[in-house]
Amino acid sequence: MDSAPQQIGQRVRYWRERRNLTRQRFADMVSRSTSWLDKIESGERELARLPMIERVAAALGLDPVVLTDANYAQRAEQCVDASEVQAIRAALAAYPGLAVDDTWSLARATRSVARAMTSTHQQSQAAHTLLAMADRMRAETETNATELLSLYGMLYLAGSITAAGQEDSVLAREMHDEAMLAAHKFEPHYNTHHTFFGMINTLIHRVSALVRLHESGRALAFAATIDPVAVMSLSAERQSNFLLDLTEAHANVGNYRQAVALLGQAEQIAPEEVRCRPLAHGLLRSLLHNTSGEPAKLVKQMARRAGVEA
């Protein structure tokens, strides 16, 4: 423990409020009074005993070190944490049968619900939901491509990634082919609805699917055909995710030096994607065990910034 009582108390208050917990509710959760909580949060009373620290951290859905270590505390505050992600996903998953007549709204909601299903290991249901929505909006997309084509294509891209995660290479390919058809029809003046749908995004989704299908060699060969300048037109998050896929592919084929270089690029473009995403943390741990010399030094620096230990 490296923090003074007042700092720990401030972190308890920060996370209690971030979790939308009232003083009374949180005090009840840790079997203490509100006056006790007030003293802890103000630093008047020290939260020193490990069992009590663990109880408070568990009630907040945190690792105890987030309350006691300044570096971990700072990193945790900068990321959306697992408890928040689960709450969002649970809320979305509660509405699989959204009764919305507006096709645009329903398509967006379907993508979110499918993500929630995937996160709770309901990949088959997620793929079915995405396909059903794409089928539902197919005819309307033909007559209103300007507004709907990007969302229609993104449904298929999401489906291809979901199928790849199930190691269903045939379905993943079929859904990507549908997305490619939509991408060929897509015109610059069409509404992207902040999806960045288009040919380049569609192509890099194929790389992601191949990595998930454990076909890293094919993923790298396909990636080599994609114009790197065009990739730079995508959002920082999407560029970083593409680099993470390439990092994983290179690591899978034993090209660890290149994997480290790509991971470094991903961190430069979108630091939060490397410092907050479980996928990136897994790559860091793998590279910590498989690199030496200068690449190992760079990996250790990135791991330190992300709070990842070997």
C-alpha cells in the first residue's frame, strides 16, 4: 500500500459515485454505517485492514490494488472497467425483441444487442439476430441506400466476425461476401452513421476474421493487399484495432519483432486501445514471454503503461 488514508478515501468516494451508489446503499453493502463511510471518504478514518479493503473493493467491483496503489488507480480511472461493460451489455441483452418501426434505429440497436450476446457467449444467437435484421432491411436498403447501406453492410461485417469467433469459416466468408457487395455499391455521399463503413473497413474486417479463424498466414497475406494510406482514413480506434489484429497474426507465426513494432504503432495511434483492452493485455503478456533484447524492452515499457504484469 502506497497511499495515505485521504487518497484511499477519495478513491472510495470516486468509485462509489461512478457506480451510482448512495452513501446508505454502499454502507449497507459493506455492513457499516454511513458515519463510518463519511470518515473513510474524508480520510478522517484509515482503511487499513486488508480484509476490509477487500470487502470495500469487492462491493465496488474493483481489484483492491486500485484503491491502494496510485498508478493502478490512475489507469483504472481512464478505462471503462469490466463492471461497467457488463452492466451495459446486460441492459442491451434484455431487449432482444425491440419493437421499433424505424429501420435505422432497429439496425443500430441490433448491432448493440448482438455485441451483448457475443460477450455473454451467445454467439449463435448473435449471428442469427444479425442475419435476421439484415434480411428484414434488405428490400428497404435497395430503395434507400443513402441512409441504410452502411448499417446493412456493418450488420454483415459484425456477423462475419461473430461467425469467425465460432470457427465457422463458411458462414464468416458468406457474410463477408455480402458486406463486400454492399461496399461495392457504397458511394462517398452516402451516410456512414459514424460506422466508417466502406471498402477499406470491409477489407480489414476480413483480416480480423481470418485471425479469429486461426489462419494467421492468410490474414497477413490478405493484409498485404490493403492500401496502408487508405487505412489511415479510418478512425484512430479502427486503425488501432487493425494493428492489434496484425500484432496477433505476427505473434502467431513467430514473428515477434514485427508484432512488437505493430503493437507500438497501435499504442501511438490510440493509447487507450492498448492500455484498456483485454486483447491487447493478452498480447502484451505473450510478448513479454517471447521477446528479448530491444523488443523485450519496448514490450516491458508498454506493459508498464498498461498495468500488465508477466
